[in-house]
Amino acid sequence: QVRLVESGGGLVQPGGSLRLSCAASGSISNTYVMGWYRQAPGEQRELVATITSGGGTNYADSVKGRFTISTDNAKNTVYLQLNSLKPEDTAVYYCRLIWRGLNYWGQGTQVTVSS
């Protein structure tokens, strides 16, 4: 069983930055996809960014040029660097792993962008 633990959320002013981390317990080998999703109050969960085990990345149009997804395979950790944050980025951010045909989700971390 794989467990995902997110950290790094918080309150930041518009224009500020945060870095989210998601650590996967156990060893994730072979092909996988890891990603970040977010859900604002009253909204559906939406994709923010994904990264494959081969290093390919994909971003939502709303975050391109501002957010960067990366991994540290030695630590089984995926990161999301959030720059130039806007109030509309406020949401709970969730980490997701797709591995061996199964979906795993983290518990979520709150990001609030407000002055």
C-alpha cells in the first residue's frame, strides 16, 4: 500500500511563492505518473500539473509559466513550485499517483492567496 503525504501549503500574499511537496511511502518503481490537482470551494477538482517517470510534464493553461512540477526519484517525492500566486489559485491542493493501474491520493494541503 502506498501512502502520499503532502506539505508546504499556507497563506501567501498575491505575487508570492510557495513550494508544495508530496512524499510517497515505499519504493515507486517502473512507470508512473504523479500530479497535482486542486479544488476550490464549490468547484470540481481540476488538474494543475503532471509529470511522468520519463520526465514529461503537462500543465493547466491557468498555471503555465507560473508553476513548475518536478520530482526527486531518490526520495520518491514530487514538488510543485508555485510562483506569481493569484487569489484564484486559492484551493486545497492534492497529490496523485498513478502506478501499476491504481490511483493514490494524498490528504490535501490548503493554499490561500490573500492580502
